[in-house]
Amino acid sequence: METILDAVARHAAGRGDARAYWTPRRTWTNAQLWDAAGRVAAGLAQQGIGRGDRVACLTKHTAECVALVLGACRIGAVCMPVNWRLAPSEIAWIVADGRARFMMADRAFAGAAGAAQLVTEDFDEWVHGLAPLPRSAGVAAAPDDTALQLYSSGTTGLPKGVELTHGNLASGMMGAVPRAIGYLGAPDVMLNVLPTYHIAGVGVGLLTATLGGASVFYPDFDPAAAIAAIAEHRITHAFLVPAMIQFMLAVPGAAGADYSSLKGISYGASPISDKVLVEALRTFKCRFMQVYGLTETTGAITVLPPEDHDPDGPKRHLLRSAGRPIDNVELRVVGPGGEQDCAEGEVGEVLIRSPQNMLGYWGNPQATAAAFLPGGWFRSGDAGYLKGGYLFLHDRIKDMIISGGENIYPAEVENVLMQHPALADGAVIGVPDERWGEAVKACVVLKPGAQATAAEIIGFMRERLAHYKCPQTVDFLEAIPRNPTGKMLKRVLREPYWRGHERRIH
């Protein structure tokens, strides 16, 4: 099995002068990336770090993060990127849970990081003072050795360390995923504006390096800068979350910008409304691919290809689909308990079997056991159904609203909600209701200068959706809380309404 390390070394030897990464602070060729990884490995080894040790990373800078991932792998250690949006106490918990022996952090996060052994601003000084680790001195990686540890978002409890192996990464970064999204390596150029602690952010950085292509990294997402980068760097591919696409479309002059280099935009991580997708297709004029996956599956496991993006034709219904499974991925949808497969079109929990499935949750055998069913089937926690070979997702099972005994999936309601012309953003949650157990509530953000009443929005919904699915109340907010990848923070939205209730469901 060729590992990501083998692939990066191969490109460094064969195409050393080709650009690997561009960032606002540096440009690395393939050879320079491999050299930096070798120096990182030497620096870690000098501190006594070796096989199985964890090294933490608290940075917005993807190129440096990838160098730390590769350098750690060279000596059998494991990089664990940490969410820089967390509070200091939460960061400390993750570092302690992973028993990290080293931390690289941005200077801006030094206080939150505590005693970071390396500040990213000193990265060049550190690596240039070290001799690269000879290739023969590295540790041979086995497919089941952990290569990367990412922490789940912890929306339902404490974060869990997801152990991804060299086999997982090789399957995800050099297998069906790049083929499905059309990224072929050189001379393709990927735009990456996603955070380093997210599977998509660090994963895209590893994907382009293993394929010998190039990435353009920005430490923060700025929609105007992202649009400008497409023309400046002749971007061919991008992975964006729907909220980012929505923000880019709102940039003044976005419709007239230069997108002539774009071949494809992949999107995922949260649902996209039909309205945003249709506008994006008309604006960017390139192929669009929806992807679905989880941290625990090393990212994408299904893809809705460009030919199924047909908003005005007979395939329009497929825009609500997450696509078909990629190569080496099997899907099932099961009822409660996971023993009985659902009939086609019947909603249940999505199960996944794939060489991309994680090794397990670090130091948590109980959670690992609960995450898998016999036969290696991973429980996604997502509700959906299969129809004609396509996966249709409804929502996270934990976000499902049960009102009067009816199962209501917020994503379905949100898709209709966002068709209202006065709304810039919106979310649907369940709130306590003495009669029905839960009632549907819409939380909305109006477009600048737009006006709408709660009654108007509810009436709009009832013209397009079964009444029991429609919101009974509407709250107007200044912004919908989201994490850096654009996912709605439903837990934050629900909290004020459920405060004082012992059970958060009825």
C-alpha cells in the first residue's frame, strides 16, 4: 500500500519544482514541502517524541499543519489538530485527552494553548535549524497505524478523538474521492478556505499533496477574497460549504467576476437550499458536485455528480440527494436497533461500510463499540433513505422533531423556508409544546431592507408543505449561530427554549 508519505516523497523526487502550496505567507514546492516535513520529524524526534505519541496543532495555517501531520507520520507519531474556536478550558481538555507531548500554535492562540512548544511564526526558524530526517530513519507505516486524530464537534457531549489510519487516508486521498470530484493533480489548483481542524480543511491539503497538484490556502474565509483568488491563481477546483457559497454570491459584482479557470465546485457539510444552488450554477458556470461524509469516514463517501445537477430538467428531484456511494463504499438504511433494513424510500439511520471508516475513538472503547454494528457497519447518526441507488438525507437523528407522533426533519422544512424572498438565512428547531410534545419553530434572518411578518412566513410555508411540518412560530434573529464550517449550531438555538426541561425531547 502506498501511503500519503510515499506519495508526497514521490512527487518531491519526480516533480520537486512544481508548486504544492501557496498561502499569504509562503509558497512551497513539492520538494520544499517534503523537506519541511523531514525537518519537523527531526525536531520532534529530538524532543523524544516517537511512535504513538500525539502532537497537537492549534493553527489557522494549513500548510504548516500539513507539514506537522507529515512530519509526525515520519516518526510514527500522530498529529491532532485542535479547534481554535474553542474556549481555553475546552482546548486544555482536548490536549489532555490526547496526552499530547508537543503543541504548535499561532501566536494569537498562545494564551489559549498554554505552554506551546512552537509558535507558527517561528516555524521557518525552527525547521531551518534542523537537518531533515533521512528517509531511511523514518518509521514504516502499516495500514492500521493511526496517522491523524481529529476531534468531533461534541454537539451531544464531550468531543471524541477520531483515529484515522494510514489506510483510511490512502483510500480517501488517493482513491475514489479525487476521481469523483474531478481533481486530477497537476496542473489542477484547489482553493482551500476551510479550517485546519476539520476533515475537509486538512483533508484537502493532504489530497492535493498526495496527488501532486497545488492548493491555495487562506487562513480565514473572506468571500470577496475567495472570488478574487479564483482569477488570480487560476483556481480549477474548490470545496465550499453552502454558507460560503451563499456569502460569495452576495458579494457586490460577484456575477461578473472571472471564473473562466473553474472546472468544478464541490460542496457539502450542511444542506444547501435549491435557491442558493440554482444561483450558484448560473454564477460560477462550472460543474457542481455535492459530497456527503463525516470525520469518522475520512470525509466524502457519496457524490452527486454534475450530470445530476439539473434544476430545470427531469432530474431536478436529485438536487435533494447526497448522491451515490463512491467506489469501495457500501450503504444501508436501518430501522431502530439496526437489525432490519428499511424498504426503499423509508427513512432510517444511514450505515456505512468502507475502508475509509475510522479505526475508532481514541481511548473510548465504549463509544467505539456503540458506533459500529456487526460486520463493520458504522452508524452515521444521520436519518435518510435510499431510492434508485441515491442517498437522500433528512437530518441528524438527534435533530429530528417529533410533534404529535409525527417525525419532522428540519432540513426538509428549511429547504422550503429558504425559498422565501425576504430571508437571508434560516433554521428550524423543535421547542417544547404541552399539547404536541414538540412544536416547529423557525428562526430567520431578514435580508437587508426586507420585511416580512411571522404570519406571512407561516402562510408561505403552508402553501408549499404539509401543515404539520410547518413552523407554528417564527423568531427574527440578527444571525443564525454557525461553526466555522457553516454548520448551524442547533444546540445553541434550542438552548433558551429547553432551559429548565430535564429532557430535551418530548
